[in-house]
Amino acid sequence: FITVTIVYAILYIAASHSLSKSYALLEENDRPLVFDEVIPKELNNTENAALVYQAVALQLKAKSAGDTDYLSLLGELGQAILEDPTDQEPIRQFGDLSKASEIINALVLLESANDKKGSRYDIDYDLFYDAVVHHIEDLKLISQWICAHGLMHAKSGNISEAWDTAITALALGNATRDEPTIISQFTRIIQFEEIKKLIEFLIQNGEPSTEQLTQILPRLASYEDIQPLVRAYDAERIAANTALADLPLLRGFVSQYSEDADILFMLSPLLSPFITYDRSVINNVMLTFANEMIDNPQSPIDEATSTEIMNTIPSYSFIAKALTPDISNVKNRFTKMIRQAKILKEELSATSSNL
């Protein structure tokens, strides 16, 4: 028993030393250590676009066509139009549905959010892993609707109205810009892909006015920043450490994925040195990924580099392997968004000399 106690003490001291070193390295690289450093600042209700987007979603969900609420139907038809602008059936259904007073009112409300100071949804970040981000799906559907709406304007020859709609879509795409979760940033990528389709179509059919261009260019520039993704990745690291340092919280998290949560919870005191060590591994690996994103904000991570970073996790660090996300896929799509935003901005800037 004495031998086991001594071994346990040595393991715990070594693990604690590794964890302290990992935190020192994070501080040295100026990375955030607590949620307060990554959570967006609160906004006054009158300045918060998220409240408008929530109201739009609620209005459109309150009315149905058959068994499908307006928001879901607009998103479904909008997606079909964006995928094939020549398919007449979804265009017809979309046009008919757009005449409804509820949708006209929702559109006016949506446009009122364009010049709000920011967008901040009310999320309980203390429950990071348990928090359900309800607004993500709503934003996807609203984006599909508004981008298709702009495309329909252009097809009807209403170019000025179409560019106004593009401004609304760009504002909406930043609804979760400051939200420090990877799923929120991935949603922005999806929204931007739809915005890109709309703007490319508009460029082929007519130029924006000078006033519209002065709004569009800085909004496009806001998609060229890698920091929202880095901040989200930092938040994932903080969340993992918070869960591993809080055994009841860890138990709740594990129970979502394994029936052995109660057993692991009972064994957690014995596993404490290994959990502590794995926290240091998570910190080190995620710091490496964060620095890679900061150093190469416009370049994708090649598979060899990603594999090399992930392989620094020891084979026996099961917890670290489970809680350390390989960010390469999201980062590569994010940098693609950055490059596409730059290209669109350059194309539109070239038109300014003709205005």
C-alpha cells in the first residue's frame, strides 16, 4: 500500500508540474485562460442584432403552410433556388410564399438589424458542452431565405434591391462572429458560401451604387479575420479544462457519450494524475494549433502538419485524444472563406471606378 501511495504521489506531482508548465506556456503566448477573456461583451438591447434575428425566427415559426412553418419552408425553398437558380418550381413556390404579410413584415424587421452595433446571443457559457446553441439552425434558414430573396430580386431586374439584400445577408452572416464556439464559426462559413453565390450572381447582373458599395466592402472585410476561429478554439480548450477540473461537470459530459460515466466518476480520484496530465496535453496541442492559425491566417493546414500535431498526444492519453479537436478541416474552410471574401472585395472595388 505504501508503495502504491508513493507511486501515486510521484505521478500526481509530475502531472501537476506538466500542467503548470502548459499554463505558463499559454500565458507566454498571450492565450486566454478563462471564459471571461473570450466571451463577447454584453450589449444594450437596442444595439443587439441577435434580438432582432430571434424575433424574425419566432415570427416565421409562428405561421405554417401545411405541416411546415414558414421559416423551415423559406429555408428549404431558398436552398433549392441557390443550388439551381433555373429550377422553376421552387422559384414559383418561393414567390407565392413571399407575398404573405408575415414574411414581408419579417423582412422589414430583419433589415432593421443591419446597422446594430453587434450581435450577442444569451448563452450559458458555464455549461459550454451542455449548452444547446438553438439559434444556429434558425440562422442557417434565414440566410438561405434572404440570399434566395436577393437572387430573385436580381432575376426580376431589381438590382438595387438585390444589393440591399446582399447587405442584409452580410450583416446576418456576422450574427455569431464573436461567439466563441467552433459550431458558431462553422455556421458563419456555411452562411458565407450562400452570400458568395448571391454576390457573384449580382456582379454578373449589375453594379451596386456608391452608397451600397461603401457598406458592402467593410462588411466583406469582416470575413477576412481568423481571430473569431482562434477565439472559438481557445474557448474549446478552456471548456475542456473546466470539465476535467470539475468532476460532476465531467461526469455530465461523459454521460452524453458513454454508459460508463458512473464507473468513471467513482474511479476519478484514482485517475486524477492521468486527468491532470491530459489537461496539460490538451493545452499544449491546442496551443500549437492556435499558433498555426495565427501564423498562417490565409493558408490551409496540410494533412501532414495536422497529423504531426495530433500525434504529439501520447497513445495512453485517452481523455486528451477524446477532447482535443483536430481543427484542420474547419480551419481550411475558414481560410477559404477569407480568400473568397478578399476576391469578392477586389472585384467590387474594381467596379468603383465605373461608378
